[in-house]
Amino acid sequence: MIPASNLTDYLREQALHLDLTDLQIAVMTLQAVIAVDKPAPSRDLYRYKVPKLGEGGSCSLFNELDEAPYDLRVALGVETAETTAGLVNLYALLDSVNAKIGADWLGIYRKIGVGKSAVLVKLAYKGVESRAEFPLTEEFAEFSNNSRVGLSGWAVLVDDVAKWREEGGGYYECDPKVKSEVCLPVLHSDDNVLGIIDAESFQPCHFSPERLVWLAALAIVLPQLLVKLPPLALENGEILPN
């Protein structure tokens, strides 16, 4: 059971004005999803298609896929029964959440590495193919909300992508149809960033409070799964404890 104080702390720190009771219900629902026994996966959880990248790797070439799939076993460094079970749960959570919010794209990323070599690695997603890794550098964060949230630990909500860009907001375009986006941090108990979640819609202002509460719940329950994946190393080389 996740303490109610954890929920209120997350809402306050991320400046999310959501109903606490609704959030508690969503969190309990997702906890139940994790607890249910699941059948063996019918898909390859470790490999997925990715777009070709443009010059310098800064921009995906939409609808042009790389011949070689991305292999999570390289990023995670391991394929074990525990890791597979974790990925199965990630996809189950995505299915459950998206049934509530109807996003056109939804993904879960894990922080891998330290310093300028650190990246966000996409572990599970629903929607069209997209890049697998986002560099966690200040330079990339200037135009990537994923990298910005991964570095800062602060949420980014974009109700209207076109207006956001007109007002000078940086934006990494994976799919030109996207009109609104929510990117939330997944935090360890000591507030280190474990990863992020990213949700996108082809409609502006899609992520109402009733939908956003499910994304917040997902961000709150994910640490219990992400800490069981390859550990997050700190800048001094120490390993973050589970």
C-alpha cells in the first residue's frame, strides 16, 4: 500500500491540481493490475522497431524505420525471468491506463547511465514507432520534453503543441499529428529520477484532470517496478538502493 502522503507529496511537487480521492482509487486499481498473475508474453518484449534518425540523431525521420530493431537486452544488460515479468507488468499497466485516458501514444522510460552518458530508454509503449533513447543532456533538453523532465524531475504539460511552439517552447516531434502531451517524472523515494512517462494525443487539450489523474497514478506506482530493473547509478558511481 502506498501511503496517502506519497500521493499528496507528488501532486504538490509536480503542481498537479487533481482530486486526491480519484488519485487514490487510480493508484489502488493499478496496484491490483500488478498483483494479478499474467500469462507468458506472446510478443517479443525486448526488441521493437524504431525510426531512422536524422543528421546528428536529433530528429526522427517520420515513417522511415531502421532495419535493425532496438534491443533492450543491450541497454539493460540482462534478460532474466524477473526482468521479463517486470516488462509484462509495464505493458499491463499501459493497457489499463490507456483504457481510461484514450491517448494516441503512451510510453514508459527508464533512466540508464550517469552524467552526460545518461539516457532515457523506452521500456514499453503503445502507439506508433518512436525513438528508443533520449539523451539526458541540457542541449537535448532544450527541445525535448522527455529529456527536460528526466533531468529536472518536474512535470511538463502541453495542452496545445502549436501554441507551445509559437510561444518558444522546445518540442521534439516524433509524430506531426500530436497536438497535446503530458510528461511526468517517475521518482525514487529519495526524489532521484528513475524514469518518466510520456503521453500524447492527436487532439489539443486532451488530458483533462480526469485523464491526468491516471497518468499521475501510473507515475506513482511505477517505482516499485523500475527499481527491480538494472539499478540507477549516481554521479559518484554509487548504486541507488532499492
